Amino acid sequence: MTENSPTAFADRIDATGVDPVRDWSARRTYRAADFRPADLVAAKAGRRVSVVLPARNEESTVGVIVEALRTELVIGVPLIDELVVVDSHSTDTTAAVARTAGARVVAQGEILPALGDVPGKGEALWKSLVATDGDIVVFLDSDLREFDTDFAVGLLGPLLTEPGVVFSKGAFDRPLDDGRTVLPAGGGRVTELVARPLLATHWPALTGFIQPLGGEYAGTRAALESIPFAGAYGVDIGILIDLYEAFGLDALAQVDLGRRVHRNSPTPRWP
């Protein structure tokens, strides 16, 4: 039985009478507003920061995100050293839009082509580690609407200021845009119906993460290079689980990023 196994975790609850999830959440949950870009620049202490946006057919949003990051956190305050879009076989103008906005664009299939090219977000993420050189890597989805550069600032905060933290994951309110109106909540059905029950059963220590499937997170290169990446869309929760098992709960943090709006999948109409 490993230290981070569900059984060991349950044993600690019984032995101490302390809820370790609540204890972790109190210590390792932050707000993006807790961190200022200028302070984080000083905290970098020679470390380089890479921001990666995996993108497939996101011409309507990727340029706005890249331009905001470049203007505010590359030029305005030198917090980001490298801004990269990994184009995952887009058939629209995603690559051109991202390049014009100021990102370095790398085609997913051109990174380590001898190892093949599996469809899916996970492939873009792990290959981005080869295409970048930052000591800390921030991953942001490229379909975000109403993007705020505080997303990147918040995710970097714990990694640059808290010794021992190797990974930070975004927490956020997720409104549901059904194409006709935007409801204040309702996004993330798979999170509530699948991910949360899965974690509660097999990895109860991780039930404090509000958005385990969220695509906004950051980690040290050393930590990210030590784990496998799922090839498809299970990559986000897979990274969380693998880093927990490798480094323990206290090495992980979550950051309240406020409100996150992106493209929602349609809800099927049940008979």
C-alpha cells in the first residue's frame, strides 16, 4: 500500500480525526487576485516561464488570448518568457491568427515526428514540453471567451512563491452557454456526473479540486516530464492523478480564477 493510496488516505482520517481534504484546501487554495505580476517577476529568480495554448480550429478566440498575454505579460510586465501555440491539425486559420497575434506557432505533427502523431489534446500537451524550454509551463485552453490574463498570473503564483508546490490547477465558475442565453452555472456536466464520483471512489484526496477536468493549470517542468500524458481528452485529469501519486497532495495547489467561459458541448434532449 503506497502512502497516497485511497486506503492509506482513509486510515489517516481515522487516526487523526482531521479531514485532510479540508485541511489541504485551507492551505493550498489561492485566488488569482492574491498575486501581482510585478511581484512574480521578482520571484522568478532566474526561472523561465512558458505559456502553451493547444489549439484545434480556434481561430475566433486564440488571437485574442495570445494578444492579451503578449501585451500584458510579455511586453508590459516580463512575466512570460515564451508564448507558444501548438496547432493540432487545424483546418481553419488558427495558426495564422495566433502567429499574427504574436505567438510562436508549432505544428503538432512536426514535433518528434518519428514517434508518431496521435489525435487529441494530450498529444499536443506532451509534445509542447519538447517545443518549449521554460522551467515552469502554463497550459491554457485556446477556446476561452472573456479571457483574463489573471488566469496565467494566478496559476503561476503558488509555483513561484510556495516552496514544494509543483502543480497548480485552476478553479472557476463555469457558466453554461446554450447558444440562446448564458446561465450562471451548469457547465461541466462530465465533471459532476463522472469525474467527481471517480475521484471519490479511487482518489478521495483529490475531491477538494473544484474543476478536476479544467484545462487551465501549470507545473514545473521537472514534475511534468516525470509523468505520462494520456493521448486524448483524459489528459487533464490524468495529469492531476499522476502528479498526486508521484508527489503527494501537499505539492498540489488550486487557484480560484473567477469566471471561465468557453464553448460548451450541446446537451442532448432526453425523451
